[in-house]
Amino acid sequence: MLLITLVNTLFILAAGYWLSLRLDQQAAAITSTGPQANPRVELALATLGEDMLRLEARVQDLQSAVQANRQQAAAAYLELENYLKNRDAEAETAKPPAAPAAAAAEADNWIINAGTFSSRAEAERMQTRIRGLGHEARLHGNGADERGIYRLHISGYTDRASAEQAAQTIMGKTRLNGLWVSKEQ
């Protein structure tokens, strides 16, 4: 909107400049012809003068519109800035208080034992499959111990019931059997 107003203003100013040049040329032509008045020239001069007055009025209107648009944009910017500050302040006050470290340490951490594998590739394939279901599966062991095994655990459960329910869901979706839950050590 502001750009259109500016373009219109420039166009009107250019037209006014052109008309003023024409008016000056007409005036020079009249003064060079002497005291005899030419009715066509006088009519043309009167018309040009009226056109100039209308153009000047239009330029003033457009300048007023540009100023009003600038003020509206500045007000909208300040309103947006205040909104963002208030939203950030509300977000800060709405944050839940941090849980004390002691309470976090006392919380139960339950895991689902998804399997024990002798091959790292097989364990990683199952880990990818379980992650594809939206669960966090972690691989334990490096195969370097005397048994050469890899354990796959699914973590993130605060109670036994939610871990068992997740284990049932995973077994149903993957056709795995024998998943079991335990407290994380």
C-alpha cells in the first residue's frame, strides 16, 4: 500500500512538473506576442492553472496518506513488539518449577529388555526397527566380554505398568515374543 502511494505521488509530481513547464512556455508565448490577447491561449492557461491546483491538492492528499500509513506501521510494530515481550514473559512465568535433584533420583526408571544378541548387526537391525515404532532403544555391550553379547533396552518408563503396556504394544507390532521389564540399574 505504501509503495503504491509513493509511486502515485511520484507520478503526480512528474505530471505537475511537466504542466508547470507547459504553463511557463504558454506564458512566454503570450508575452512574446504582445498586448493582443488570444482567447484560446487564455483558456489554455486557465485550464492549466486549474489542473495545477488539482494536482497540488492531490499531492498533498497523497503525502497525508503516506504519513498516516507510516504512523499506522509504527503503531503496529510497537504493538507486535509489546505482544512478543508479553508472550515471552508469560512463557517464563508458566514454566513448571524444576524438580529437585533428590526427587529425580528417587523416581523409578523402568526398561524393557528387548533382546540379547550375539551379533552387533542383528542387534542394530532390531534397534532400528524399534526406533521406527517411536521408542528409544539403546544398545549395551560391545561384544568384547567373554560372552560376546549385545543387550537391547528400551528406556523412558517411570512405572512398571507403563513399561509392560509398551512391551505388549511392541510385541504386537513386531511379532517379537518374550520382552520383559525390569528396573534400570
